Amino acid sequence: MNHSFNPELSGGKRRTGRLVRWLARRRRTIATQVLRGACYGVGTGAVGLAFWWIERWAEHH
């Protein structure tokens, strides 16, 4: 990797480029973690809904 100073890539452009490359290298991991989070959220919602339904059912019986 060439670490010489390039005035065209100084400041924000350089950081943005590094961020884009970092995200590109880790996109599979990021996608997996987003999917995992969505699954945890759906599961938590389903359990909460089930307990709410059980409580409502118990009140009426």
C-alpha cells in the first residue's frame, strides 16, 4: 500500500474512501448481522405477542 501524501485525497475524501473500502470488505458480515438482528426482533415480538395473548385469554377464563 502506498502511504505517500496525495492532496486530492486529503481530509474527508480520504476518510470516505477508507470507509467505503472497509464496508465493501465487510458487507457479508454486516448483512449477516442485520439479518440476525431482524430475526431476534421478530422472535422477541412473537414471544411478547404470545404472552400478551395468554394473559388476555386467562382474564376471560
